[in-house]
Amino acid sequence: MKESITSLDLLFLTRELKEKLVGGKIQGIKQIDKTFVFEIYKHERFFLKLILPKMIYITKTSQQSSLQPLSFCMQLRKHLMGKTISDVNQYEFDRIVEVETDGYKIIFELFSTGNLILTDSSGLIIGILEQQEWKDRILKVKSIYRHPPSNINPFKHDFFEFQKILQKIDKETVKALAVDFGLGGTYAEEFCKKIEIDKNKKINQLAQQETDKLFRMFEQMKSLNAKPFVAIQEKQAVDVAPFEMLTYSNYEKVEFNSFLEAVEAYFEGLEKTLKERKETESTAKEERRVENIQEKQMIRLKALQEEEQKSRKAGQLLYDHYQIFEEILNGINKLKEEKKWQEIKEIIQSQDTEESKMIKELRPEDAIVVVVIDGVEVELDFRKSVEENANGFFEDAKRMKEKIEGLQEAMKQLPAKPEVKEEKTEPKAKVTKKWFERYRWFLSSNGLLCIAGKNARNNETIVKRYTRPQDFVMHVDIHGSPFVVIRNDQKLEVIPAETIYEAAEFATAYSKAWDQKIASISVYYIRPEQVVKEPGLPLGSFMIHGERKWLEKIKPRLSIGIKQEEVYRAKLISGPVTAVKKQTPYMVTIVPGDRAAEDLAKEIKNQLLMKIPFEIKKSSEEIDLEEIKKLIPYGKGELVR
């Protein structure tokens, strides 16, 4: 599994980054440890995500930063906020990206432990994530930035220079390509396969024809059109690449329109995978720790239980065979008054009595006699009586029992072994619709609810039941159009102009202007008291009294988008362009046209699925085409973006 990008990946990424970033304005910077997120605005908002030292890509999804911004992040904000990006380049053929703005350069070093350096236009370091020092390279504030020693850059030499470079390298071709050229193992293997070179052949021993093939392979990379994909094996993403590869010819592949999109999809998923792996490893480590403690405790418990049983049994044996033990103890004590220990041992061994046969060992230095009775060895202190020895054993058994109880209590306090939770498919909760969801509706960019009727009966209900004195009523200057009500729930003294314009655009989208493909039309707005139901008017029709305020040349158009509500959950929304854009960057816009709703809904869904982030892919794919079809006015239209 690829866990970081290579120099070759960066070659393709930088081309797309240049096109995407140049002209964009930096509007925000976040930092969590070695992850940086630059908020960029260029026609739309997106984020440049840098995870040092492994990867860089564009994403539509921001992330939470630390509550208290780190000092380096604050320094970046001070110098870069509001700056326009003027250029983006890969330095030589290294894993270094340089982003230039007005008067500053941001340098991303995606190798070793990674680094981010901010310099002025002269190369003087203004800020740096980590100060570093080597024999011939110093990275610290107020010093001039120096690039590290570079890999071989195959794109700056002609064929003869390239050939001379190869002749100086005494390594197998695959190793030279992986290390000296910085391709990494996978691409090095791929190059050898594609040009049919023995990867184990020394690169300085390649024939001229083989050298020519290798040179042309690099030349091809200069202008190769990206055909990016993510390689899948056993339902796991294992690699992301900018062009077709023989290495993955038998793998399942997911193709993308750009390498940036492919890298985002792969590494956003990989980031989650690595996090899960880390959590799994942490859980496994904890499991092993618990298991080791439990194992030691069980061994200790077993030993204590055996000791307790042994002592209790020994004490009981003394009373069961009281007379025998008393004779043994009395006999030894009588002999020791008259004989030496060596003589006593010889006497015991020579006697043919039941008691002497039970004596296994005599240790005068410890005052111990070892007696075997009923197959059990019992150590007695011959200085003590049978009762005293028996009481000693029972006391030992009591102490062992107390230790056993203490250990068992400690074992209860030990955390249980973490259990692996099985994924359960929970039944979907019943969704309770809000009252306004039975009509057409949207939230304006100022957060005001706007509702419109789907038919004459809806119009009648909305005006009579759901319109209050503080609201506004909109209507298109064409027969057969719905009333649109701006619900002023916030009781604003003045309803914002943005909301009024959005409501007007919404009214035109569901008016006859859409059906008749009228390019633009006038919309008026009035107070609720001006809308009067007079006798004889048909259902859904009202008389308008007093002065009307007009908005001219309103174009019928409607945006449809996917809003990310939670990390993995999304929902379909629609409304005027600016209102939808306020809620989500993942959107398309439709205008009047002749394309049938069935066909148009499919393209809308496909376009949205290409825009959304990886984590809500599954949730978005579950959106029913019928939901999209219901949003398309008069069942027809055209997609404009």
C-alpha cells in the first residue's frame, strides 16, 4: 500500500496544482501537528492539504484545527492571508513543491521528516516548521534557503548527457531508478517492464538501444496525458497512479478525471485506514498487555492455591497421623542429646521400623526432618511439637488464602479484553418531514425559509395559512406561476436584498417562463396584506392591491447540490444558485431546455458524484434518481455546469 507520494507522482501533481492554484487567493490556514490546510478561493472555495512528509493534494473538505493556533501557523497567516498565488513548481525532480505569492515563497519538503519553509522573494527564511542543520545545509530563520542535494533529474539532459550519467552508476537498473532517480520501487519496476529491460542488469551496462528506450520513457513523461486511477485489491485501495501500469493490469481499478482527484480519493481513504490501523494496533497492544498480566496472575493464583492446599493438607496429616509424627519428633530429639548428627542419620537409615522408613531427609542445620506419608512430603521443625507444626501449616494456609483473595480482587479490577465490535446494519429511522417539506422550499443565503406551491391548492394554503404580516410574497409576471413566500421568522426590520433576489429566481424557475424557455422575466414582491382573496376567483388565485416592487430581467435557473451533513452522511438540496452555494460546493446548475428529466437526472447525479469527497461517496450514491427528477421544473431542462 502506497503511503507517500514519489517524485514522479509530484511531477504530475504539480502540473495540475499549477493550473488549480495559480490566481487563487489564500483565505485561511489551519495546522494540526504536521498537517496544514490552506483555504484557497478561485471561482470557488477549495483546500490545499499538506500532510508532512507524505502527501499533498486538493480537497473540498476542511478540517478542525487546534483551538489555540500554533505560533508557526499564526506566522503563516500574518504573511500569507489575502495573498494571490502566482506560480507553483516542483524543484528539479525532487519531492519539493514551491508555491509563490506576492513577495513570498512557500516551500513544502515532502521527504525525510518533512518541513515547511516560508521565505521572502530573496530566499531569506522568515518562518520554518522545524529548524534543521546538516554539514552543508542549514535551515533556520534569517538564513538563506538552500535546496538539498538533488536526485538525478532526467528531464534536463539530452541523450548523450543522460548516457554519461548512467555510465557512472554501478547498480542494478531497478535500484538505480528507484533510488538515484527517485522513482521509488513500484515505478522503477514498471519502467523496466514497459521497456522490457532486465531489472537486475547493471544500469551502466545497458546497451545503447536499452538506454535509448529508458531515455524516451522519461521524455514521454514530460507530456504524457494523465489517466489516473486507484488500484483495488480485495476491496482495499493499494495504490494511486497517474497513468496506466502493467503492474496493475489484473487489479480492479477506479478511474478519475484528474490525478488530484485520484490522490484525494486515495489518501483521504488512506488517512482513515491508517487511523483505523493505528487504533487497531493500539487495541492489539492493550490486549497483549492485558493478556500478559492475566497470564502472570493466573500462574501466581495457581501457585498460591497449590501452596494453600499443600499447607492445609500437611496440617491435617499431622493430626490424622498424630502418634507417628510424635514418635518421629520425640525419637530425633532423644537421639540428638546423646549422638552426633552423622550418627543419628546412620541409626535412622539402619532401623527397620515404620517411622524410620518414613523419614526421607534430615537437615540438622535447618532443624528440619522431611517425612513422607500417604505419598505426601511434610517438612517438620523437630524443635517443635506436633501441634505447633500443625498450627504453623494452618497459619501458612490462612496467609495463602488471604493472598488468593487479594489477587482475585485485583484480577476483577483489570480491564476486560477489548472486544471487536461487529458491524450491525441498523434499521433506518423513520424520517419525520417538517411541515414546509410538502411544498417547494429552500433556505436563503441569509438563513430565511422560502416556500412555494406545487399547485393551485398549495398556493391557496401557503398564502392563507403560512403567510404572516412580517413576510414577503413574490410572484412572476406571467400567468400560471406559483406564489413564493419569504418567511421572516427572524422578524428582521428589513429583509436582505440577497434573499429577495434568490426568492425571485426561485419563483421564475417554477413559473411558465421555464416551460416556455423565456430568457428573463420580471418578478414583483408585495406585503401579505396586499394579497386578497375576492369572491369568484379560482382556487390558488388572488387579487393584488396597492403598489408592487419590481425586479427586472430575472433568469430562470436552479441549482441542485449534495450537502455533507455529517462525516459520512449527505443529502440532496436545491434552490437558487447563491443559496445552494452557501451550503455546499458540490453542486450543478440547470436552465430551461428540452432534455427529459429521466436523462437529465442521471447526468446531474453523475456530475455530483464526481465533485463530492470520498467519505460521502456511498451515501450520495444511494440518492434516488426520482428525488432529482422531482426537482426539475416541468420535467425538462439543460445542465450548464
